[in-house]
Amino acid sequence: MSDTQSDAGPRRPVTLDDVARHAGVSQPTASRVLNGSDRKVAESYRKRVTDAARELGYTPNLAAQVIARGSSRTVALIISGISDPYFSAMAAAIMRQAEASDLRVSIAVTDRRVDRELDLVRELRGQQPQAIILAGTGYVDPPSGDQLVAELHRFEETGGRVVLISRSDLPFETVAFDNHEGARQLAAELATLGYRRTLVLGSATPLLSMQQRVEGFVAGMAESGADGIDTVVRHPEFSWEGARDHILGMDDDELQRLQLVFAITDDMALGAIAGLRARGRRIPDDIAVAGFDDITTLRDVVPPLTTVHVALDAVAKEAIKRALTPDGHVSTVPAYPIIRASTPAVSTRQVVG
């Protein structure tokens, strides 16, 4: 039995002093090893301390570390949803990049509720993470925008850092990818392939980056200069189910005349494909489909889905870099179209119309 414990009653937590005595070093030396001090410790001492901590079952007092440092080695990631393949991939990329910088990531989910986002920021201020990263799309006209900005400024005033990913509705460090330009380029390439009659599936929820994708795609089609461009925009529920249900509810004649469905996310594009197949339409023989994000699950989709690629690893790397060393500028990671089998050239397929 360890000399730090007794046989009767609750066992008291192992302290840093216990580890130092067990390792035969001073308490400041043990603290430098276990609490992440920048001061160097000889490797022989470091090993003695880490071995002693493991043998005694010592865990650092994170709350005390926060008080001592003014912040933790934690980055708080606030995302819209974890079940969405895009956001789960984003979270995974940020966690990989944080690990490389000896940071840990806590994740909170807003479910696209503005009030929830505000409440989470207030809670996180008390936990004093090193940075708060808000990854997701802001609202076109957020009802609590001023309150959220005020809370984030208070967090910065106490030494915290704020980083935004793919949203331009708040005045903080921002890592963006060009939603408008990525969608515009995709539309231009699809117009070159011969597509004219397109249904664009936007979002019933007024999300800023999703609106930018819709506007970029419509602009790309119009700017192509091709004859007969006819782009219809609809705004179903922002989900796989919303896209599928919209397709299922379309009039037969309206569906029959379409050449292409563009959905503002890959997840919605996959929902549209499910709806089209339920309506007896073959992809791409009867109708083409394209999305946006290039989520990893697309590798299992047949036919391979045309989309706009977003380099999430590059986005995550830049976000963590700015969480550690902000520079006050907006960094834009390119988003670019990838043409795959779901949108062959119109001349190579049967066009119903």
C-alpha cells in the first residue's frame, strides 16, 4: 500500500508533493514536469517524475492549472451538429491539428440554435479555455449577434482567443473558404458540360454561407453566357431528409424537365439522390446531381458525386495556428470544384426534356 493512503475511509487524492517525494525531487521540479512549464528539466528527472505519477495514479489538478496560467491547454470547439458528416469531419481535423500542438479539444453542439450558441460561450468563459473556435455557418440576420460579440470580447479581454471558421458575421480572427467562388466555379464548369435546366436546393434556415453558395451557383450559371439557362432555387429544410422530401414532393412535369440538381451540401445532395431514385430516376442517365463540401463518405457513393472540395485539414491547421498566434487577418482556404461521374457531359448521356 502507498504511504499516501490509509486502510480506512475515503482515499485522499494523490498530490504533487506525494509525487515529488516518491520521485526524490523537489516539488517545483515535479510541477515543471507535470504542469507543462516552459522551463527545461533534465530527462533523468523527467522520467522519475512521470514514473512516480503513473505508479501513484496522480492526475494534475486542471482547475489549479487554469488559475495559475490564466487559461488551460484546451481549445473549445463550438459546432452546429456532430451527426452531420461535414461537421464530424471538421471536428476530427481540428482534433488532429490540436494534438500536434499539445492542445486538447472540447466539443459543444449548438443544433443551429442561436440562443444555445450564446449560452455555450457564456459557460465556456468560466472554464477559461485557451481559445474558442466557432465552426459553422452564421445567420444572415442573427437575433443575438450583438450579445454574442460582447461575450466573445469579454473572453478575449481575459486572455482568450476567438477563431471563426467559415463565417463572416462576427469581427474576430477568421479562417474562411470561399463559398461563393467555389459554387460559382462549379456552375461555370457544369454549364460548359452542357447543363442548362437546374434545380438549386438551398436552405430554409437563413444561413449566411449557404446563401453564398446559392448566390455563387446562380451567378456562375448566368455568367456562363450559355443560351437557355434556367435556374430554379428552392429552400427545403436544411438536411438530408429535407432534400429528399422536396424531391418526393415535386410535380412530375417539373422533375421531368430538369437536367441537374445542385444541393448546397453533399449531405443534401445524397438526400436528393435518395428522392430521385424513389421517383424512378437514374443518376446520371436521367438526371445529374452535384453537391458541396467533398465529405469523406462520398468515396462510398455510386456514381461518384461531383462536388466542391474544401480542404478541411488546411482549414483546421490554420484555425489552430490562429488560436495560438492570432494575426488579425482573414485567411481564405481555396474551395474548388471536382467533376465526377454524377455529372457527365450532356452530349454523352440521354437528356430528357
